[in-house]
Amino acid sequence: MRDGYRYSVPFQAAEERGAEPRQFRTSRAFLRLRAVLVILCFLLCGCRRWQLRSEPSIEFTRVPPGREGGPDKLDTIEGRVVDARPGQQIVLYARSGRWWVQPLVEKSFTKIQPDSKWSNATHFGTEYAALLVEPGYRPPPIVDLLPAKGEGVVAVATAKGLPGPPEVSKIIHFSGYEWKARAVASTRGGGVTYFDPANAWTDEGGALHLRITNNSGDWTGAEVSLTHSLGYGSYRFIVRDASHLEPAEVVGMYTWDDLGADQNHREFDVEISRWGDALSKNAQFAVQPYYVPTNVVRFMAPSGTLTHSVQWEPGKLSFQTVRGPAASNRSRVVAEHVFTSGVPSPGNESVHLDLYLFRNDLSTLHHETEVVIEKFEYLP
């Protein structure tokens, strides 16, 4: 009994002092340990879920048809990014033999919108690629193999061009020639320019009408191109009064060769435009590249019908604009110039006629407009 008393007294004394019995203290410590383990488990699961979410990925929601690309043919490509971080952007490529950055070398980044979607224009290709890249990344313009993840590339996705029926073009008969009406977008004009075949037609008198219309909030232009090349010779364009054009509108009469990149696509131009600047002269003769100062001659085109002509010879391009619907008359000459450097040789070029919006910070349009080209003539 003495031993029992000796062990029972401390227990009683502890209770009398308000201290917890040992078994209660053990139970509370166990509950604290279990709570800590539960919290750690939640933290570990949360970290695991964050790790899964932090691995970004790219999805395509719209892919253009699979076609061999050309420098002046575009379509729309769209998608979304999962778990992109602030500052990251998309870089697009299209494969046509090699991978080419899209839509232009100088415009090689596509912004990710707040809803995680992205959209841009791309030239056609047999395959398309989207790269999610970090700020400061510099994409190579042309590559044989796509950049891999790492060194600024966060994610890479590719998609084959969609199968589809061959392109069917609207054909317009004008001045005794067949012209193809453009339906796909272009990067001509400082940005992505959209064209609608319905904006080009001929009237009962045979004159060609080109129109800019507002299509669901965006401006859509018109373009037609000859279905074959003409080569050296004399080209003449009779254009009715274009003095009503707004500063950002452009009338272009030019040659273009999709395959002639080595000769600046064999492009030479007569263009009526102020290029967004209301105080600028409104017309020019040009041989490409336009950024060479001696390759562009600006002048003021008056109101009324004008005849623009180009004589293309080996090593020589002679431009002239005169008043009225007639051949050259010295008393009616508005402007003329002869280029002897940078003159291309014939290839697969064709004549293009277009009306479109030039896009820059000064460019705005207020009204739909129309230009009439009365006649096109060619003499070899």
C-alpha cells in the first residue's frame, strides 16, 4: 500500500495544481503532430499542382491550309497558351522548304491577349510552328530546324497544314486580258491588308472598278493581277480622277514576281498615295528597293483623268504621267523620270492593280472609296 500511495499522491497533487495529466499531454502532442503533417501534405500537394500548372503549353485553334508558300500570300493562324507568364510572346514559323519566321522578319512577335489567345497572319506553308519565348528573345529569320526549348524558348508546338481544295480564283476580263482577283491577305502597306474579290469588277463600258469597303470594322481593299507575264515593253494605265483619295489610301500599278526575291521580286511601281501624311506629295515612280533614295521620285498628281506609262527596256525604266486619256503630249506632262540602276530583267512577274489602306500611326480612314481604271495597254 505504501508503494501505491507513493505513486498516487503525485497524480493527485498534479490534479490539485491544475496541471494536465500525462495522458492528456500525450494526446494533445499527437494532435499537434497530426495537424503539422496535414499542413505539410497540403503544401506538398499545392507545390505539385503549381509545378504542373507552371509548365506552359501552346494549342492551335486555327491552322491554314498546307500549301507551298510565297512572299505575298497570307492566311490567319490562331491559338492559345496555357500558363504563359507576363512578358512572354509567341513567335510563328511556316515551313516552305525551310522554316521562315512569320509574318515578317521585322514583325516576328505575336502578342498573347489577356484571355490567353493569340492570332496573326502567316504566309502559307506545308507545316506551321508556334514558339513561346521569353522577353528579349531574338528569333532567327530562317532555319532548317526549329529552335528547341531552352535559351529563351519556353514551349514549342507544330501543326501540319490542313488539307483543302485547290485555290479557286475569281477571274476578271479587263482590257483584253484575264486578271485574277486577290482573296488572301497581304503584308503590303505596313501591316496585314485584307482583300475581297467582291471589291473588284468591270462595268458595262469595260472599265475596272477597285473599291475599299468596311468589313465588320476592318477595311478591305481590292487587287487584281495578270495571269501571265508580259516582259519588256510599254505599259500604260489610264486612271480616272483619284484626287478624292484620303491620305492613307493607295492606288498601285506595279509588277511583282513571287519567285524573284534575288531581283527584289522584279517590282517597279506607279503609286498614288500620300502614305498617311496629308502634307506629302500624292504620287511616285519607284524601283525596288524603295528605301534607296535614288529609287523613288515623288510628284504631285493633279485632279482629272491621268495616263501613267512605263517603258521597260534592258537596264532602263522610263516613267511618265500626262493629263488626259491619251499618249504622251509634251504640253500635258505632269512628271517623268528614267531609272538606269536597279532595273530588273523579266522573269515570272505579272502586272498588279490594287487599292488598299496604308497602315501606320498616321493612317485613318473615314469613308469607303472607289477608283476606276479605264484601260490598260501593253505594247512589246
